[in-house]
Amino acid sequence: MYQSSNVYFICAFAAIGGGLFGFDISSMSGVLGTQAYKRYFGNPVSYRQGGITCAMPFGSLVGALSSSFIADRYSRRASIQIASIFWVVGSIIQCASVNIGMLVVGRVIAGVCVGIASSICPVYQAEIAPKEIRGRVVSLQQWAITWGILIQYFIQYGSSWVGGGPNNPDQPTSAFRIPWGIQIIPAVLLFFGMYFLPKSPRWLASKDRWEEAIQVMASLHGGGDVNHPKVLAEYKEIEEALRFDREEAISSYKQLAEPRMLKRVLLGMSIQMWSQLCGMNVMMYYVVYIMEGANIASPLLTASIQYILNVLLTLPAILYLDRFGRRPAMLTGSLLMMTLLFIVGALQASYGVPNTGPIKNSTNSDISWVINNNKPVSKAIVAMTYLFVCSFATTWGPTSWTYPSEIFPTKIRAKAVSLATASNWFWNSVLAFAVPPLLWNINWKMYMIFATFNGAAFIHMFLTAPETKGKTLEEMDEVFDSGLPAWKALPKGSRFDELQKDIEAGNLKIHHRIGGVEKEREKETVVESAHVENKEAATAAAV
């Protein structure tokens, strides 16, 4: 079967798994404001709506925790395909929902898919890509998330006008069933398309399937030449790393708790935690409520602008993350988001008032705090919201997926990344459930809480997150075990580059395992036997 060898295409296609994450994030945004949804499901608000929304991240938590078992046993590629099946089943149940219970079950099942895909897609991308573009291609995961958010939102926005528009009290249920049905399509494409992508060479090597691993590396990085210096250097690094892991004879689970690995596991989990506590997904899940509170224009249309900005402003990070580095992106992003949230909170506190209008007739009855008749302040709040989204899109968005996927050894990578992603989904679930009552009960103070979280993230990353750009996956032990504090960079250069130069210059001979070790030894024996036979024949002839 044909398999693609273009790294950009492979990683971009695998990122459709991230697109499903984006569909999840905006799966409620566009339907929350429709009369069809409110009428059919009994106008859920506060804790009830929080329960519906957090059902999917709860399923994603389960999926993330189980992802490493599937990925390590059946391969990274197969785990992404299994995730696609969960998404299709979950989406069908959501589309056919007749009550809140059925809707929640569908969202949990679809969430399992997102948990698996969000854990394994970055791992697959990181293990496929060369170090020079690893940040760029893993960032495609975040870009796909933003596209998923945007596409699903506009599908929902368009569907909201079915049957007389979102304010028609007799609006048909197709207003929310259409978008929940259409989201099946990308999962079907992902399932079948993955057959045409290679398996991870590092996973193949970990299973001692060296011949397949070398062929994949040659196809990806050597133009099909198994003796290309870059292929030989990569083979040598992977082999030495796997040998070291096996010589230690420590189970992958115990290795997670070793002090030198535990700090990386906690760092990966923390990065995913801060990516949630920064407040971005609050903006994505409940942006309609925020725009209603600002009392400006059409909340659905105004919110759509921030989804477009999210897509566009992720591009600079994709292009420059490998140049500027992961650490500056996280530190800059935390400072910017903290400042913007403090400004929004201050504006809400200074100019906002309790929403005392009749609940049944109010168009913004889902919130308790609004800006009344003050367009300049409302515009400023919306502008700060847009700037917040831009700040996240160019910094924490791509980095929060790239960094955890690259800092672990092959033996524990899937397990460690699944724990990091599980941290994302745990806090995602908490926030999805907690934000509606927060918006209702403490309103503007919520922004101050998330601003403080960003300040804490800045301090934490400054003290604990070293730079990883320009290093291969096998060189991360040197990055984290160097003894240098996180804010001091390692000397420039890469062991991999030196290894490749030595091979090209002929200073180092690497014999790979095409055909297997046993076959290689058999070949050597045959050569020696032939040499002896020829020598004996020559001696006999001379006599």
C-alpha cells in the first residue's frame, strides 16, 4: 500500500485529530443561544449547562489516561484510528439525542476520542519529524484545533438560522442536530487516511521491528536511501537510547516516578494545566455569554471574529516557534494574558451592573452581570478579549502541545504525554463545569482569578522549563540532566549534527539492521566462508 513520505503532509493530516478537539471546544458555543436548544433541553443554565459541557472533557480525561496502552501496544497510527471510531459513535448519539442524558452519553463517548487523539497525535508528529521543524509540525496540532473551532462554530452559526433564526421560539431541532451530524465527516477521513501514513519509526524500533523502522526513516529523511548519513545518525541515536533504557531494566511505570523523570512528568502536566487555567478555553466554551455581558452587536457574530483571529494568529507560532523557542513563547504569553484579563476584570468591575431584567424576557438571561448603555467600555472589553485570544494563539496554544510531546524518552513517551494530556482534560472538565456558575455568581471576579493563574504560570515556567529547540528527542536527557538552571541555555549545537558530519566524512561507520541482526551475521558468515573456499581453491590450483 502507498504511504506518504512528506513530513509536512503526514503531520498535517494527523492533525485532523486536533481538529476533532476543536470541534469539541466549540461544540456548544453556537447552539447555546438558539431557542431550539434551550426549548428542547429545558433551558439548561449554570450547573446543568456546566454538566452538559463538561461531559466531553470528562470523556477526554478517560481517553487520555487510556491512550498510552493503545499507542504502545497497537502503534501510534492505530490509536488515532481507534479514536476516530469513538468520535463517529459519540457524534451519532449526540445527533440523535432525545434528552439531556443521551446528549451527555454521546459527548462522553466522543470525548474519549478527543482524549486519545490529543495525547497521541503530538507524539506521532514529534516522532516523525526531524528536530529542525519539530516545533513547526507539532504546532499544526494547535492550528488544526483552531480550524476545528472555527469550522464547527460557523456550521453552528449557519444552522442557528434554520427555522426562522435563533430567536424563534418554535425553531426546529435541526438547528443543533445538523452541526452535531456534520462533525462525523472529518473522523471518517482521518480513519481511512491514516492507512496511507507510515507508523512511527521510534515505535517500530521499540518493538525491534528495525527493518521497517529504517525503511520509514529512509523514506522520511533520506529520499529512500537506507545508507543516507542522516538516516544512519538517527538510527544510531535511537538504538543507543533504547539500549540504555533496556540496560536500566526499569519498567516504564516505575521510570515515570524516578526523580529525574518525575520532574519532567510534573512539568508536562503543569504546562497542560496552565494552558487551561490561563482562561482560553473559557473564552472558547462560553464566549457567547461574555459577548452578551458586553451588550454589543450580535453575540454570535461578534464571537465568530475571535475564532477567525485564533486561526490566523496561530500561523506566526507555526512559522517561528523553532526559531524563537518554546520558553520565550510561554513566558511572553503568560505576561500578556495576565495583563489583558486584569484589564477586562477592572472594566467589568468599574462599569458593570447586576442583570436585574426579567429573566424570562431578557435576551441575556444566562448571565448576572452586564455593561449597560456604555458602548466605549463594551468595545474595550471585546477588544481585550480579541487581544487575549491573539496572545494565546501565538504563544501557549502551539507550545503547550509541542513541549510535552518532545521531552520524554521513547520508552515512556506515550505514558508521560497521556498523563500530561489527562491533566489538560481534568482542568478542562473542572472549568467547563465551574465557569457558568462563576459567571453567574462572581461575574467580573472570575477574570481576576484567571489573571492570577497566568502570573503563577509565568513564575513556574521561568524557574522550571528549559529551552528544547534544536535538540533531538534522544538529546532531551542532556537538556534536563545538565545541572543548569532552566533560565540558562545549553551550548548551541546538537550531538546529532556532529554524528551526521562524522558519518558523512567517513570517520564513523554505522551498520544498521536491515534484514535483522541474525541475517546480518549470517551474511558475514557466508562472506567469510566464501573467502576461505576461494583461498583454498586458489591454493589447490597453485599446487
